[in-house]
Amino acid sequence: MDTLRESADAERFVVEATRFPLGWFAVAIGAMAAAVVAGVTIGPASIGWFDSLHEVVGLLPGIDGSSDLSPAQSAIITKIRLPRVVLGLMVGSLLSLTGAAYQGAFRNPLADPYLLGIAAGAGLGATIAIVSGVGDGIGIVDPVPLAAFIGALVAVAISFAAGNIGGRSTVSLILAGVAVASFLTALQTYVLQRHSDVIREVYSWILGRLATSGWGEVTLLAPYFLITCLVLLRYGRALDVLSVGDEEAATLGLDPGRIRAIVVITASLGAAAAVSVTGLIGFVGIIVPHAVRLMVGVGHRALLPMTILVGGAFMVLADLLARTIVSPAELPIGVVTAFVGAPFFVLVLRTSSRQTW
Amino acid sequence: MVTPVLRVEDLTVSYNGSRVLDGVNLEVKEGTWTTIVGPNGAGKTSLLRAVVGGVGYEGAVEFRGSHDHSARDRALNVALVPQIPVIPPGLGVVEYVMLGRTPHRSVFASESRRDRAVVGDVMDRLDLTSFAKREVSSLSGGERQRVVLARSLAQEASLLLLDEPTSALDLGHQQEVLDLVDELRTETGMTILATQHDLTMAGRYGDRLVMLNEGAIVARGNAREVLTEANISEHFGAKVMVIDDDAGPIIVPVIPTSAA
């Protein structure tokens, strides 16, 4: 009886449950752990790697944290290196995840988190804050990130409003984003040209930096990081359905316009928060999602969580290079992500046989 | 009287103020195959798009007597094989067919055992198991059409709309796809509403024809009643000769100069 059933089953085609690419996840988690260890242990102050890690592990609840480090050394680890590593993880994850979400929502491989004017809006906001000099007076809240955040959100809002005028297609939204970005960049250039004394300061903000003043930036960014991750991870399947285009997605019972709005607004919020804290770090939102697609395929349920891990690891490693290559000076991290990322990406593209777009 | 699977009443569709469908009435009975023919721009595709809710319309579209349906209810009642399906790059055949299961669960839920069983059965039925590991974009036109058909069947809707399902295929593959649809209809009792460019082909498959022109139904009935020289000349502006074969009318174009 059992053999009969087995032979009957053997002729039928069995679709296996979608397996998570656990091997790749293990690799990504390993890379992230290695990046964190390297980020905490390597730096200009020579502190042994064992003591550095001991200090970090000691921060965990329930573990006796008495290491052999002096208070100054201890502070370097817990107040300078560790928050910078955590910030790098969050920003790298956010830019990569939101890049993947934008690419899925717009069905466009060239979409990145700055597509709807976030970079230009944040740049204008930061420029105005720096030019007006409000940053010097107030001690509690740094107005530059706040102004950048508001600028980015205003830019996205204008893009949405303008894009909907031309019908609700993705192309009209993208074109509106291009127009808004050009307009805001022109404004920023004008403001900057009238105040050439701050060009250097604005320019270094634009290139991005992960330098922190402790845990403040981390706690500022954490809620946006959590919300963006939680919402976008839930929409992985919906983005898979959107890949057949709006019209067919609608015949499958979804409301593509609504899904796109939720995904894009959430992603914009996350990207705007990241940009406002660290400045404009380019290229990450494009290369990390594409590299991950070459590993795990185009399905968003594996793609989105993988971009969180790989993006975080990539950013921490890029930051490590940025602060060690010309130590004690620092390279702008945006330069490093593009300088290291572009050749790496070309290499991945050339060696991969998988078709993604 | 049996409630029809689909009832379209006074259906009007406009794009930018110009009417492409004007007060169309149509009933489709369970288990039948209705083919819509008509010249380019007659409104064939718009009619199908209105039925699946892909375009705004005035009038009523009822499934089994109910006209109050969400997008998801509609997707459970009717599936569409589009004329030019969007094939997402990089997507595997199984994942693509699995998209047909979308209306059967919350968009946040993962696939169930039943979803996988249905997809497995459909792929078996359409002889797609050897393509299981391929990407849809790597398949030939005929294979692709079968994969798209599989996705629609995985939707398990009782009404299947086919928008010129064979326009991109050679004669052998056209027959293969249409024979397959006919077999499925006989096996499962599903209902077919298709558009078709090739008039001879339209006469061979299905049991009822509807001719559309300028957004209105101008003829309906069986193949011999609809595919007449007069109808084709008036509504297609084509000079043809209709040969009455046992299997159905054969439509042959007449070239004017050949008389000399």
C-alpha cells in the first residue's frame, strides 16, 4: 500500500517549499561579524584586539565586563569606535535595503534611494543650516541633520505631488524626481555661490562621514532604522508580485499603486534619516542590492534581509578603509564606497552568470 | 435559469474622453468558450481589461450574479492571460507560476502546502516540469505562453480570459496552445473568453463568436453566422472569400489584381 502511494507520488511533480538561501545568509552574517570585529579592534590608538573585544562583550548584560584597559582606552572602544561601527551598520543597511525596495517598486535597476530628490533636498537643507550659522549657537540639537531630514522629506513630497499630476505611472514619478532634484540642486548651488566661505564645510558634508559624537546619532537613527526594516521586510512578497507590472499585479488581486506608495514612502523616510545623519553616501544603494541579487536571485523575500546584512558589513568595512588609509586624517566615506565599490561590482558582474535584470 | 459565469451589462470604457466600448451587453455561460473577433481598435482588449478590473468603466460586470467585489474577489473569479505578458528578468518558472496563487492568501503570508500542490499539478498538467529550474525569460515563445497559462490556471478562477493567446506563435504552437486550452476546459469545466485575430482559427475553437466593431457588438452566434463575407467586408474592410468547410468557415483573402 505504501509502496503504491510512493510510486504514484514519484510521478507527480512536487514543488518544494521555498528554501531560504541559508548558506548565503551564513556568509553574510559572518562577513558582518568580521566587519564589526575589525571596526572595533582597528584604529590609531593601539589597543590589543583581545582587550577591545573583551570590552565590547563586557557591555552585554549579565557578563562581567572588567577588562584590563585604562579608562581612556575603554572610552575609545565604547564611546568612539563602537557607536561608529553601529552607525555604519545601520546606515549601510538602510541605504542598501531602501535601494532594493526602490528598484523593486519602480521595476527599474537604476533606481536608488536618492531617486526622488532625497539627496538634493538633504543637501539644500544642510547647506541652508550651515550658511545661516545656526549650527554654532545651539548646543543641544545639531540643526544640520534636522534641516537635511526636512529638506529630504519635502523633496520627496514635491516629487509625489508633481508625479501624480502626469497620471500615476512610475515613469512620471521618476521624471518628477529628476526635475525636483535638478531644481533643488540649482537652489543649493546658488546659495553656496553666494556664501563661498562655507563651500568646504558643505562639500565635506555632501561627501558623507560616519564620525560620531558618541551614541547620540545612533539613538537618533535607531527608530527610523527599525520602522523601515520592519515595514519593508513585510512587503517582500508584494514587491515580487509587482515585478509583473501594475496591470497584471492588479489582475492578481493587488492594488499596485497603494503598495508602491507604502514601500516608497517608508524607504524614503529611512533613506532621509540615514542621509541626514551621515551626509550623502553614494553608490551603496545600487551596488549592494545588485550584488545580493547575483547571490540569492531576484526574489525579494531573500533579497531584502540579505541587503540589510551585506549593506551593513560593506559600510563598516568602507568606513574602516576611510579612517585608516590616510590615518590620522580621514577620507570621505562616499569616496571610498565608490572607489572600492565600483571595481568590486564590475568584478562581480563579470564573474556571474546569473541574469537579474 | 442558470446564472451565467459572467454578465456584462451596458459596459462603457473611455480613454481620454473617447469611447472605446459603448454599451456592450454580454453573457457567458458556464463551461463555454466564447471568442471575440473584430478589427484593430474595435475594443476587444478593453473589454477583457474591464472584466478583470484593469481599466475603469461604467456599467456592470457580474460574476455568478454578484457585482460587488474587491480586487481580490475578482482575482478569485477571473484570470487573464495578457497579450504581451511582462516577464520579470531573473524569475524562475516555479516562482512565476506561484504568483498565480496571490489572491488565495494575504500578501504578507508565505505559500501554503496547498499553494505548492496546485502549482505542482498545473506544471504537471502543462508539461512544464522539465523547465522547473529555468528562468522564464530564457524560454521560447511557445514555452513562455504555456508558463503564463500555468500562472493563470494556478489562480483557480472558473473564468479564464485569453487576450490573443496565439498572436506571437507559429501555426504549430498556436494549435498546441488552443488544443491545450480546449482540453483543460473539457476536463475542469472552466469557462473561456478569448480574443482572436485569426478568423479561421476563431471559427475552429470555441462554440460562440462575438464580433466587435467601434466599441459595439455587431454580430453574435456560431462561426457560420458571424464569419460571413458580408460581416467581414463591412467591419474589417477586407475583401475575403469564405469557404464553408465541414470543420468551419475558412477565410481566404481575395487579391483584386489576381482577376486580371
